[in-house]
Amino acid sequence: MKIIIAGAGEVGFHLAKLLSYESQDITLIDSKKESLAYADNHLDIRVLKGDATSIAVLNDAQVKYSDLVIAVTSSETTNLTLCMLAKQLGCKRTIARISNTEFIKNKELLRFSDLGIDELISPEALAATEIQMLLNKSAFNDTYEFEEGELIMVGVSLLKSAPFVGKMVKEAAKIFPELHFMPIALQRTGTQYTVIPRGDTVFKEGDQVYFITVKEGVDELYKLTGKTKTEIKNVMILGGSKVGYKTARDLCANKFNVKLIEKNKEKAFELADELPNALVINGDGRNVELLDEESLESMDAFIAVTGNSETNIMSCLVAKSKYIKKTIALVENMDYFQLSHSIGIDTLINKKLLAANNIFRHIRKGEVVALMRLNNLNAEILEFIVKKNSKVTGATIRELDFPKAATIGGVVRDGKGHIALGGFKIQEGDRVVVCCLPSEISKIERMFL
């Protein structure tokens, strides 16, 4: 695919990096020379200095031959304008990054597609949604919902007390035959290797395991992973950033008790006006005495979303020392993901990764309706819609020539989720959730074309 990315900031560079690994034809546009220099030296892509809304620059980027334009500059106006221009100039598909989430809520009413804008994404809104899902399933450190929760992916670090630690997958299946979940990926503690579990894969203490489950399977997973389901009601948020504001607003709407700490006095007063149901405190959240004064130990969850990754990590460690049940830190450095579980923070989230997951499904072949790249794992989860002439149509799972580095986690049929075992027959219209390593993606895509 020929893809143009406008904006060489964090999201744009990260997307260009991921897409260049897949041998896509990438052109990265930015008005700042220094932003492009790093990308030019480190990635196998074309860089172009200039205003992304300039017709001359777009023509130089060969926009009329492009399959996709992704506008992720820091300016919402630039992104929307660029997508409209690109579509008029012949681009097939456009995606705009925005900060005003009202646009997303009223997408159909405002008919953005008529203007030439096919998709809208807000990394901040995606992060706020991710945080709320993590709080709703508090014992797990990663979560994602397919088809409004008909299939749910959860990630968990196995405790020694988990009943299937030391057992092979096929042994666990025999011992617990009525279970409603499927292991789809795991990472051994202390390693960076991703394993797609097979029947002879042994679960070990400390494994970071990802499961696909149906609604009724979530409670089973709590019991069998040795985790305790705890209700979260009192939440402290550090940082009045866009993510902090959106998270506080959404949590207040869902009847959580929210305290938000913001260092900047003027911003704190603004937030207090905009969040009447939250308690906004002006202070430095790095100050342990302040956290103690604001009853940190009585909180069920602590969420650090300042603009500084190190501040977020350190403050979460302070919260963990006070035995807070759930800690979530927003980080920008992807390398920190490898440290999260070893240093004791429950979950790290990254806006770049969330935005990339949202955009990647437009690049995949086949009818991909959802995609996510697992935190710190070299694996992707894709949701395909089965077509009439797909190779998988009419076949049982055990009949498929499925790669060993891939597995089917579940199927949504007629609006209901199913954990699909070997005898399950795939039908046209099914929504199939697949987990696979990057090396097998092209083969999987061909099976669903």
C-alpha cells in the first residue's frame, strides 16, 4: 500500500516505524526539519518537508496514487483540512486525528465521509476508554472487547496459586472441561519471546497470559488465575491532561468517586468548573505528603496521566506501596512496557500504541473490523468477517491449514460470542478473532479474503 502520514510527532513516527517494518510504501510529511531528520535516518521511508495542506506538497507526495492518508499532526484543523484535500486529489481513504470527541459521537450526523474524511481517531479518548475498561476488570492488566463485550480479551500475570500452573494447555482443558475461555498468547517472565499456546504448552508461574473469553467466562478466569475480583469506586487521577480530563469526566458519569490532582493552578480551576462531580486539587502529585493528606491509602485505584512518563511511573510505585488495588500509568516510551510487571505497576498504557491499533485495521487485507497489538508482545489480534468465498468458510477449525504461530480465539455469530474448539464449523458472516505472530499475518489474511 502507498501511505502518506502527515505529522512526524509521537503518533506519526510510531505509525511510520510499524508500517515500514511491513514494507509499506510510506511518505512522512512534516513542516519541522528536525522531526523528519530522525525518521529519515532510522526508517526506510520517504520524508517530505512542508505544509501538509499545501497542494504542491501533496502532489509531490503523489497523493492521487495513495491508498491511505493518515493526518496525525498536533493541529485538529490541519488534519481535517488535509483529509478533505487528499480525497479531492484522488486518495482512496483518509483518517484524521482529532481532539474534540464530539466529532466522533456525531460522526454520522455531521456526515464527515461526505467531506472526504473516512475515519476519526482521538488517542486521548482511546486512552480514557482503555482506562475505564481496565477499572471494570480490575484484576487484569490488559483488556479489550470485541462486538460490545460478546468476546473479551484479558491479560493476566499468573500467580503460583493458579490451579493450572505447571500443567499443559491440553491437561488444563481436560481438568476444566466446562470453561468458557481460550489462551491465545503468552510471554514467559524475564523474556521477550511471544508464544502462541499449543496443546503441549505448559503454564508457568509469572507468565503473562492473554485469554479470549465470553461474558460468563470472566468470573471463571478470576478464580482460575488466582486473582480477586474487587469493586473499584474511589479513584485518584494524577494530571489534568486531555487524558486525565476525559477519564475523570467518563468516570464521574459512571458514578465513580474521583479526585484529580493538577499542578498548574489556573488549569486546576478550569478543571474544577468543567468537572463539578469530581474533587479537583491544586498540588504537586509527586509530593508524597500531599498524596497522604488526600487519603491515597483509601483509594481503590490510582491513575497517573501527566505529560511525564517517569513521574507517572514513580507516583504509581508510591501508590502501590500504599497497597492500592489498581495502578495505571500513561507512558510514552515503549521500552518501559518491558519493565511494568517486574517493577510492580499493574498496567502501562500508551497513546501511540492505541492509535496504531485503531489505524492498523485499515491497512490489513480481508474484512478486518478490529485489530490490536498486544502491549510488549510481538503478536496481533485481528477480527475478520468471513466472506462467502473465504477459504475458511464451511470448514471446521481442525480442518484448516492454520499456521502454528496463529490461533483462533473465538467467534461471534448472530451477535453471540463462542469459544471455538476444533469441531466448530465457520460460516459466512461469522466474526472470527485470530491471534498470530507478525510472520504469519499475510497467510492468515489470505485465508479470509
